Amino acid sequence: MVKTIFFSLVSFLCLFQAVAPASQLPRPFPYPNRIYYDSQCLTIDGKDIFIYSGAFHFFRCPKELWPDRFQKIKDAGFNTVETYVPWNWCEPQMPRGTNDFSRADLKDFDDWLTMAEQYGFYIIVRPGPYICAEWDNGGYPQWLLTKKPANPLRSQEWLRTDDPVYLSWCKHWYDAVCPVIARHQITRKAPGQLGVILVQVENEYDFPQLPDEVKINQVKALAEYAQADGIDVPLITCWTHVVRGSKDPVLRQIFDCCNFYPRWAVDDTRKDIRKLRREQPDAPLATTELQGGWFANVGGKLSEDQDGVTASEINNLTLFVIQNGESILNYYMLFGGTNPDDRAARPVTTTYDYAAPIREWGGVGDRYQRVWAIGHMLQKHGAQLARSTVVDCNVTNSQNDVTVVERRTPDGGRYFFIRTSQHLEPRKGTSTVQENISGGQQIVFNYDLEPFGSKILYLPPGVNDISAGEWLPKEAPPIERPANLPQSITINLAKMQADPGPRHLIKLKEGESLAPDGIYDSHFIFYQAKVSCPTATNLLVEYPDGDAVLALVNGQATSHVPGAKPGLFELPAGKNLVSLLYENHGHDNFGTNMEPPCGITAARLSGNAPANVPLSFGRPTGDDNQWWKPNLNDTHWTSITPGETGSSPTNAVLTWYRMNFSLPSPQAGVWVPWRLHIAASGNGFLYLNGHPLGRYWDVGPQHDYFLPECWLHFGDGQPNNITLNLRPTKDGAALASAIVEPYSDFAEKR
């Protein structure tokens, strides 16, 4: 009966919306007694809630380590967690059709939601279908690209459009993932129980250059699919202007959010927050991605080495968006984690540490202490801040780069936000604040700010005496670090084996990519061709820009033709056996670059009438034999000392290395995370005790790889195994050194 009344109301709104301004149309809420919102905040089970959330991607962390990460988030005072749901992670293999869900595995996602509830969190879910996230293909499965029509509805793009074939597969994904989300909504639980409170459709949709009509059609379709699959908590988007101020009855059920990564330019966020308020006056101000750090690119700087990602910055930014009226904020990332195996987007590193408050290996430091302090402040003051409004004031400060803004609560409590926008020097002085309201007071106080500092002075209702006020956030407690940590372990012996190439070959049709043959990952692929040449000539190999191909001709390594485009190789006269190693550098996570096929699509002999060369392809032999498994018999492999001459075979396009090490038993009451520090020439993949760690790039910046403790053996006499494969780069392929060591600055007493 309740639903009948609700949908009758929606029908009435559809008629009413033609004559009423969007700002006057009430937002529809299926269960307003459980969750609704107004212009200031969410109200859940009758209570105003300040949403203090952090991104924690279940797919970037081994399941065994979830409890540790959830506990650290809980300890820091957060009431909400957020995750994307990558389609290609949950449904890596192609289904038989849009109604086949047998290959969709959402158990880990379901378990993560359950654990989040057990730890006492509200949950925000962002299931895409496009997630970006610096993740392989933005979350889209590679098999999806094989469904693209020869003549799609929109010529410029197919993904993220309103093409009916694309939308039918989006519906397939939502039909798989949304029922899982629906079961965990607070609307399916008893009052007071926690669960999913917000679901996002699409993601940062202002960025693709598509007509608004296309965007409206797709967002509406996704919203309708979600609701048909049982989603009845509020829907959100981010950077999707077409939903702001819309009169459409479907889009009225969605509110938009901002994403901010300003580093030191925090003041620049004000204009976007104000713009969001103007364009969407009847929804709370929200940021789905508040800078929790930044990712690292191959050949760039590690997250922790980048500028403007400090403890003072995360404090300043957070207090600034609260000062400007936000009541829903989500750090991206709160815990960054790892891009396992080949899942990083091109050209992102394996580490997704992000310099986040909770580091890739689970350690915490000064940035965690800042969000901890804010979280404990919001536990006490969050609801009041959510309902506070800005007070018109005249302010005089000792320094021009210090600002003060006052917010007042309905009961008369006052919050004075004091901050400096410069990050080179501290600021110390006096502020005089004259309230320009009836009965307004003059408040004078002294401030003492660190470089890029930000604080709040709270005066309870009726209190004008500064000495009776409270400075917020209060400092977090120190982190206890143990002494006498385990010693580093240098690996002085390794085994080496050249990969002879695939045992089984598949004939390639001209122009065919890898996806139609069921290869959807970014690992190495061998191609082979037999070519007879009456005279010396060149072989032109076609593959995507940015990837790499190495060639052996009759067992001898050959280089690209000097001065020619990549993929042009010299062939001698006579019969030639050509072996090609294709290195996919990963799939882009945004734009039209997500759509091109992967793999070598053709090979041709150069000349006035280019002749096509038939190709066959297959996996490396190591893939067939699973050379990365710990129990592999490698007694016949060559023993080497890393860094010494002979640590790399000649005329090999792919070489495998295996290394063993043992770890001491953990000390009681001490937690120590471990990493592998590796130096090598060449690119390849790393494995720990059979688990894929990620990609190694010799250009860096990553040379440290987190070794999850749940995959390690400690003190039981069973050694640990590291396996690495390498293909040559300009300096060849050779293992220089490998050290297993503790993250000494992040060990904790427990």
C-alpha cells in the first residue's frame, strides 16, 4: 500500500512538473521514514547525519586483510565506507547472453558489504558501469568490446552512450549487481540497522564530449535499471551536470556531487561548491571524491613523493569543504591498496598506495592522525555542523592570508573556521570578528596556525567567553612504534629459465584482436609466423600505439629497423621462423582509448604490394606450466646470483626468475608489514607464493612491492617464493637485486 501511494505521488509529480519550477518540485523518497534529504543533509531513521566516508575498494585488498582495514577506519571515527564495483573483476569471462549471469561472481562484494555492516558502517556503492578508478578499462570487461555493432548509434563513441546494444549490456550488469546491493540497503533492514544508503549511477559524466541528450538518455536508463532491480535508497552522480535542476521525474531522484583534487589550491574548490548550490538548491552539498592523495604513473613519482599531499593539506581541505556547507564527504582514497596482477590502467603503477591515510600495506601515519581527529570531532559535532549556516561578519586578521568564517547552529552554537591558504610559513596573530546580525557580538581571539593550517573555534550556545570555547579538531594520540624489528633479507640466489614460447598456437584471422579468442587480460602473448623471402625485406607488425613487440628471427633477437616506426623488423632472404612477444601495456581507463582492440592484428611484408603474413599466437609456456607456483620443480633451472654476469640468458624475449626466502615468527604484540625491494632491467610480472602481485616496470618509480601477510609463511620452515618474468627493454632483461624487508616506519605495537 505504501508503494502504491508513493508511485501515485510520482505520477502526480510527472504531471505537475510541466508547470512547476524544478526547485519547487519535492524530491520523491520511497521510504522517507528511513532515509531522505533536504538542502542541508541526509536524515536517516529520523536523525540528521553528517556522512564522513572513505573509499576502500574490496578488489584492491586481499579478503583476509579486510578486518584490519575496517577496524582502522572505525577507529578513526568514520561512519561510512564507499566502494566501486568493477564489472570486469566480477564478470571477467563473456556470458552467453544478456540473461546469462552464471559467470558473474559477486560473492566477495557481497561479503564486503556484510563485513562493512558488521563493523558499523553506512555504505555508498558506485557500481558504474564505468568507474574510471585508474582501473583496467575503467571497469569495462574486454569481452564487452566484442559486442560493439558495426554501425553503432553514435559514431564518435560507443561506451557510455545511449546506443541500445550498449545499454542492453549495462542492464545485464545492473541485473547482476543491483540485487546484491538491494539486499544490503537500510530500507531492507530494521530501523537503526546499517547498510547501503546511496548508490551512484555513471561516474564523472561531464568529461566525455557527448551531447547532453545522450547523457540524459543513458543516466535515465541506468537509474531505471537500478530501481527495477530493487534500489530504493537515493541515487547520486558526480560531475554530471545534466541531473542538476532537472524537471525530469527520473532525474529528480538523483542528486549530483563534486570531486576535488586541489593539492594546495584548496580555495579553488569554493566556486564549484557554490555552483553546485546554485544549480541544485534542494539537495545536500556532497563530494564523492575528496582528495585523499594521488596515484602514481609509470615513469613518474610515487604518491608519497608528490607535492601537495600532506597532513596539513588533508586537514585544510576537509575543514574548508565543511566550512562551505558540505555534509557528505568521501575521501578518495582513504585506503588505496594495490592494483593486483595486470589490473592497473595504462600507465598506472601496481601500487595504488595513493599516500592515503591508510597506506597500501595497512600502516598509518600523520595523515591518518588528521582524519582521525576530524572523525572524532564529527562524532560529536557532525549533526550540528550539517544544520549550521554561515553568519555575515566583518573580520580583521593579523595577516591577509588568514581567513575566518563563522557558522551558526539552530541552537546558537558557533563554529569559527580559521585557516591560511599558504603552505610555506606558520601564521600567528589575532582575529576580530563582528557579527552583522541582530544581537551580534564582537569576538576576539588569538590563532596559531601551522603552514597551511586550519582550525575551528567552537563556542557553545550563549557563550561569548573565548576561554570557555573549544579548539577543534583535537589532536590524535601518538602511534606507538616497536623497536628491534626483524632484519632485512637479501636474496643471493635465484633460478632462471628462458621461456621457449607457447606449446599450443591459435591461428589469427587478419585484423582479429585477442578478445574474440577469449583473451581479456594484459599479460604477454607470443605470436609466430613462417616467412619465406626471395630477398631480404622488412616485416611490418601492426599493434596498438604504446604497446611493445620484441622479435626473434630464426632464434636470434632482432631490433626494430632504425629510424622506422615501431614494429618494423628486418628479415633475411630465405625461410624464416619469426617469434614475436607482444607486451600489452594495459588498457586505458577513460575516453575513446578504452575501445580499440588489443594484440597484434596483422603482419605484412613491406614493398610496393605488401603481402600479408599468417600469424598464430599463444600463451608463454610458463603460463601453461604455472611456473609461478611455489611447488614447481625448478631443479633443472639455471642457478644465478642477482646482479652478476650471466643473470640473463641471451636471445630470450621472456625470462623467468624464481627466488626463495624465509621469515622469522612474528613477535607477540608487534605488527610488522613486509615488502619486496627489487631492481631489474626489463618489464614483467611478479608473483608471491602463487599469488599475482603486479607488474614491474624498469623505469620505475615503483621498486617496492607490498607482500600481504596473509600470503606469507612465517617461522614454520616453509620458505616463501617470489617469481618474476622479464622481457628485455633498452638495457636488456636481468635481475640486479632483491631484498625482503619490513616497512620499518610503519610497524605498530598492538
